[in-house]
Amino acid sequence: MASSSQETHTNPQDDASARAKASQDPLANSPYEEYDKNKMSAVDRQYAALDSNLPKRIYVIGTGSIGKLVAHSLRGAANPPPVTLMLHRYSLMEAWKKGKKRITIRTGKNDDWKAGFQAELLPQTRRQHKVTLREGQPNTWDLGDNVRPHEAAQILQEQIELENEDTETQKEVPMFENESQEQSTPQNEDISDEPIYNLIICTKAARTLAALTAIRHRLSSSSTICFLQNGMGTIDEINAELFPDPETRPTYIQGIITHGVNVPREMAERDPFFAVHAGQGTIALGILPREETKPSSTADEEASLAQASTQLIHKTDRWAPSARYIIRTLTRIPVLCAVGFTPAELLQHQLEKLAINSILNPLTALLDTRNGGILYNFALTRTMRLLLAETSLVIRSLPELHGIPNVNTRFSPERLETLVVSVANQTKENISSMLADIRAGRQTEIKYINGYIVKRGEELGVQCVVNYAIMQTVIGKALITQREADDDVPQEINYS
Ligand SMILES: CC(C)(CO)[C@@H](O)C(=O)[O-]
């Protein structure tokens, strides 16, 4: 169980507590710095022994199908690492506590359960007009009718900053006169404030910023976040909102997962910690290089440029120990079939997956059909080709792919179409993740799929009107489903 903490009022945007924690950072004197001093090569560093003081606990956010498979696999490894599940809802925490505290994965006819997890509740935060509000804090509507929401958000932000300046008094001074001073909820004992070094994120792209905002104060430059999710653009968003300083942000690992995992509807209600591993896939992993240090525009610019380029060479092959630990742990678990790639190769895999998802996901979601439903239908092939013409042009124009051989052929519209058709064929019986989201009334990942293509197109002067139109239609469809669900009349009423 998570350690009890009364310090849940810390502003997630505030680096102070992270800095304080960093001073007790177990990695501060790690051999990592020694490797640098000894000028070890990238390959030597990659295979060097890991520091035995390295914190081993791996936190997993997201207990959807992929999160369950990954957490279960981690505990199934030989000499398994300690694993903490970070649950995003009280009801899930309740279900965990009342249940057997284990994750079950069905493969074929075999049900295999793993136990030994810790569970924590993610602090419940919500963002309004870029201000992060914790559970119990008033929101922008509580300030009354005469204050416009963005002004209310500004007032709340100032109040939060004032409160954080004096953490001693923050528990005694209520923000509003009529507000209860008791901010804690019965579940506070489930929330921890321990630093997090190894984090795997398996939530939907659209939920990632909110989830990380809630634990921002527990992450530092010694942490590694491994993203296992569809879509692109989440990391840019997180950097802009949570880690604007490249020097102090965590290391990122990007993963592309092709395992087929689902949760049958009847089981979802009976056991939220059950999933079916229906299709054996792989995980492609790559550590994102840390950003270049900008030379200061002071006196000796040439010297600082030379220094910056040495730092860059040094940094791009410099892996945080926690990143090496996560990669090593995931790649030693046979069932996950995880493999490490160079950043350039991983980026190309990501873009291929993005192109496939940009067709299969919106079309299946809008037409309410299984993946195979879009095949052998020339009207849909025409739509697919219009979308792929834009997507191919955007990808082939991306500056980050410049100089990489074969990009024009690899991302030609014809090759992308072949990829889409072959994945639709291989997964013809599957319900795409976007269709599942729409049917369940959940937010979709469309902004991180077709929306990412539109955004990168805008930067490059390529207008992606077809991708834009399809994105807006999916957003509209999600709204219709959500409204229908809100109006829904319950069919079964239990009067007992
Ligand atoms: C490839 C894909 C569309 C197959 O269902 C999958 O990535 C999904 O469902 O998002």
C-alpha cells in the first residue's frame, strides 16, 4: 500500500519539491557520472553494469488492456521488479482493495494471474484554462457568475501560488470563507509523494497530460517515462506544459506496441483487472535523445558553440540509468517481444503506425465496422487515397527525416496504402481502439493521430484539409455518442 501523505497540496508545477527530492537523489552519485568521466563509448555504456542502488520500482499508469498486459508481464519476469499500479479512479482502487489484488491475463484457454503489486491512487486533478486544480479545490465556476472563466482561472492560479509560498499555513487558510478546511478525502492514504524514477505510461494519449500533471512533483531529470500508446505529439505537449526546461526534464522512451489485448464486456464489470492477450505482437522501444543545450550568446560565441556541440555529441549517446533499466527490464521478458531501436528507426516505425492508424481508426469509428470492413470497397479506397496523399507529403517533408535514406519510397502513398490494407487484413476481425472508444463514450485519440498530421502540415505549409475534415467528423461523432449516453434511460433497475 502507498505510504500515507499529508503533503498533497504541493503545486505540481512547482519544481521546489522535486529539487528537494533530487538532493536525496540515489542516482546523484551513480557510476553514470563515472562513465562520463572515463569517456566510455556509447556501446560500453549501454552494456555496463547497472548501479545496484538504482531504484528498481516500476510505476505503471493506465490499467487498460495494454497496462494490464505490461504490468502482468513485469511481475511474470524472472526476478521480477517491484511494480506499482497507479489507478486513476476511486472506484478502481476500491475494486482492487476488495478484490484479490492480482492481474489475470487469458491466453488461449489459459488464465494466468500475477500478484505482488502495490497500488496507488493518482491524485485527482483537473485542468481548467491551463490551471491545475486538485481534488477539493474550488474550480473556475465557484467564483461566481460575474467572473469570466479564464479570469477565474487566473485568480485561482494566484491563490495556489500564494498557498505554496507558505506550505506551513496552507492547511490552515481556506481559499474561500465558506469552504471546508478539511481537504482530505478518505482515500488520501492511497496517495503517495515518493519520487518516481521508472514510469511506464499506458493511458490513452488524451489522458496523458492530466495523469502526468498529477504526479509532476514526483518526477525529475533522473526519471524515465516510457510511453506505450497510439498517436504522436503527446511528448511535445508534456514538454510545453510540464517540463519546459530541457535540462531538468525526464528521459523519454517511446514504445510502439502491436500486441492485441482486449477486455470482454462481461469481464470488464466482473473483474477490472482481467484482459485477454488475443494477438501476440511486439514492442519497439527507443530512447529519445535529450535536447541540445543552446549556447549562450555571450562574449566568446565560437567557444560556446564548440562546447555546445561537444555536449550534444555527449548527450545524444548518454542514457539515463533509469532509461537503461527500463529498456533492459522490458527486453528480458519473452512474452513482450520487446526490441530496442535507434531513435531514427523508431521514428520511422512510429510514422508508419501513425499512417495506418490515421486510416483504420477514423474510418472504422465513423462507419462502425470491424477493421476488415473497410476492405474491397472502392468508395472507401478513394477516401483512403485522399488522406494518404496528404499524410505522405507531410511525412516526407519532415525535417527530422532529412538525410535518412529511402524515406521517399518508404513513405510513398502507394507503400502506405499497402501497409494499411495488409494491417486491415491481418486484423480484420478486430474492433479498432477508436471504434471501441466511440462506442464506450470515451474521448478518442484522433487529435494525436490525424490531428498530428494536420499540425505538422501547418508547420510545413502543407494544408491537410481531408485529415482535418475527418478529425472534426470523429470529434463530432464522439459528441453525438456521449450525448446519447447522457440521455440514456437505465434499462435495469435494482430495487433491492
Ligand atoms: C492497427 C489498429 C488500428 C488495429 O486495430 C490498432 O492500432 C488500433 O486499434 O488502434
